[in-house]
Amino acid sequence: MKTELISSRWRGARAFSRSLLLSCMLSAPLVQAQQKQDPMVANIVKEANQNSQLEKLAHELVDVIGPRLVGSPQMMQAHNWAVEKYKGWGISARNEKWGEWRGWQRGISHIDLVHPRVRSLEGMQLAWSPATKGNKPLVAETIVLPDPADSLAFQKWLPNVKGKLVLISMPQATGRPDYNWQEFATKESFEKMKQERTAQTNAWNARFKKMGYTSRTLPAALEKAGAAGIVTSNWSNGFGVNKIFSAYTKKIPAVDIALEDYGLVYRLTESGQKPKLSIKTEAKELGMQPAFNTIAEIKGTEKPDEYVILSAHFDSWDGGSGATDNATGTIVMMEAMRILKKLYPNPKRTILVGHWGSEEQGLNGSRAFVEDHPEIVKNVQALFNQDNGTGRVVNISGQGFLHAYDYLGRWLAKVPSDIRSQIETNFPGSPGGGGSDYASFVAAGAPAFSLSSLNWSYFNYTWHTNRDTYDKIVFDDVRSNAILTAILAYMASEDPAKTSRERIVLPVNQRTGEPMKWPEQRSPTRKGGVD
């Protein structure tokens, strides 16, 4: 056992050291010559550049259908749209039910300051928020949270919220992101601002601790105490951008207001001006709705029971249009499948694409697929997943598979140098435990890889925000990703060898002193959105 352990670790180190030479190897003249001799790669590049469908797909998905909140009519519309697109390209496709989710349809949100002056405010209801009663405007005074001595003092204060709109987010001292301060402020001024912001944040967190609640549990307590509604501002550290998640109330509306307007209302409330807001939110509760994955495939001719899987989650949050999270990943996989069907209609292995539902609530669609299709998972040649934004792929990790370098290295060697040269590789890497749908397959031991993208200010400006819209898509980068994906799928299908699933021996956790463990396969939430 000890000999095997040492041997495995040595092989892992050897694989990692080889990865450091990958870029040099892939740029060798011999490889370039081989690349030119493969007409399929040249044809993929030509088709992607001369007959791209990306802009059209993005417009139809992002602009026409819009955001795809699990359980919403738009999510179902998107599933049906994808099936029809695939069928139009001659690709077999279906919607496969994996569970059900609370159905909810967003309506119009309108939020106005009506006292002490009139101003329309930028904001929207949170996902799954109750509508205002009768879909009519709710007019109420605002109130801010106290700084109580302890939880008992807060309980005594709670009756004050009856009939009021409660502001529960910390007001930001500045709406300028740090990069703006760094560019224009003096060093002393920037440091002073950061220190004051840290002190304010610590005091705000201490306030919540004394109240005995978190930002998730507080809304229910306020609702029980008779509050008229909940007002938040989840700033995303960029100009004009907020993250829009879900409500934690059952009967009263919960809305998010832009930093600038929230700060205005908060200051007016704190200074005793007794501001009033008029809030009208329309929404429909639709009961439990079926939840699906969209699956399409090009059947293999020689090894139909072995699979190359293209992967991207289909659902989104609905503050924006779900453009870079994850319409871009979705259209990359659709475009790759279109190209492959046109140029490579008879692959050796089956090429399957999965557009997963409810990734945002815990990888539910992909976990369900892994659980429901062990016969596919055990025969996965490789899976390629793209999720994190519109940027060109710049990183691929071996995900802890000891020999990932061997086959990924072969396949990447065929990718044009202008795409390949920008990709940093990490072999054998370590297994991803979450974050996106490839992790569902890694946990089951399948060689699944994340095509990780260039940032493009993703986490501040588009990830789960009200600004994740069509105009943020960088189509040159998305086109590059479609080419990369199509070539990797082609190479994985053609490879005479079956990929190895041998795993590295994970290192010791320095905190516990115990060996780290491979992520465990987890079951999905099959019925969600309800208590």
C-alpha cells in the first residue's frame, strides 16, 4: 500500500511537471504541421467565423426570452426553444424532467419616493417576492434598523416596524468602486475611506449579531411583526450594479433599490424626514412546476455507448437577462453542436449536450442527470463545461485526474495557436467540489473539465446582477470558445484511447492533519422553492 501511494504521488508530480512544458510542446513546428494537415480543424474554424449563429442565438435567448429563473414560464420557453433549434439543425433533442420547482412569474416593479419629495427610484422586486396586495401600490413610511444592546432589546423594538417599510441593508459610504478611488484619490484619502468602510461594516455586522438574526432570517421576523415590506440594496461594488437574489418573505413584498437611491432614502429616514415610498410589484404564483434539463445528442457510429459531453447551465437569476451567466456558455455549446453536426455528423463516440436546470440553486439539474444516468456517466470520455462569463477560455485544470495531461494535451495540440496560446493549464490539478455543473460529474469520477474564462469584470458587473444583459457579451471571445469546444469534442470523439479515470492521491489538509477527500456525489433537490 505504501509503495502504491509513493508511486501514485510520483506519477502525479511527473504529470504536473509535464504540464509546465505544455505550451512549449504545443507550439512546436511538428505540431503546427500536424494541425495544418487536419482538414476538420480548418473547417471548424472556417464555419465558426464565416457562418456564426452566435449573435442570433444570443438575441433570441437573451432579448426575446430573457432571464430564466427556475420554475418560471421563461425557463420553460427556453427549454422548448432549444429543442426546436436542435431539431432544426437535424440534432435529436428532448426535455428531460428531473424534478419540480415553485412556479413564479415576475411582473412590473415600480418604486417611488413620494415624501418629502417625489422621485422615481431605480429598483425591482426580488425573485419569488410576493406582489403588493391586489397588485396595487403600497404607500408606507420607511424605518431603519436600531443598534440594540442585545437581542432582548431588539425584540422590544420590533413592534415599531408595524405598517413600515424596513431598510435592512447597510448604506454604502461611497458608490464609487475601489478602482475609481485608486485612479483619482490621494493615497491618504483612499486609505481613510477603506478604514472608515471597514469600521462601518464591522459595526453593521455586530448590529446583526446583537439582534440575533442574519440577513436571511431577519425578513421573516419583520414580516411576523407586521412590517409592510422589506427594502434592501445588495451593491455589487461597481457603478450602477446590484445583485438580485430571492426574497425571504411569504406575504409582504421585498424589493432591492440601487445604491444611490437607497442611500438617499436611508439618509432621509435617519435624519427624521419620515420619507414615504410607493411600491407596486406585480407577480404571479403558479404552483409547483416541472423542472427540466434539455438534452441533445449526435449518435456515435463506432462507440455509441461512450460519450463526449458538452455542458452549460441553462437557468439564471432574473435581475438582468442572464447574458453572461449563463447564456454565453449555453450558446457556445449550441454553436459547437451545430458546427459538429454540419461537419462531423458521424462521430465515433456519441456527442451529447446538457443544458442543466437549477444550477443556481445547487447544481440540481446536473446532479439529477448524474444520479439518473449512471450508464452514461460511467462511459464519459470527457465533459467540457463553460459557465463563468463571456470571456475567452484562459484556464483548464485536470481536476485531479492523474493522466488528464496525456489526453487533454493531445487534444489541445490541434487547437489553433491564437486560441491555445492564451490557455494556462494546471495538471493534474485538484477536483472541483462545486461552483458549476462539471463538479457533479467529477464527484461521480467522470473526467469533467471547466473551460474557465477571462474575467471581464464578471463578478462585480454581471454575475447575478441587474446589468447582466446582451450588451455585455463579447462575441469575438464567445466565438473563440465555440471553436475550442468543437475541436475538443471532435478530438475526444476520435481518440482511439479511452480516457483514464485514475485519481491523484490528495494532499493532507494542513488544518486537520487528515488526507483530503474526493468530493462526494450529492443528490439534487428534486422539489424546491417551498419550505
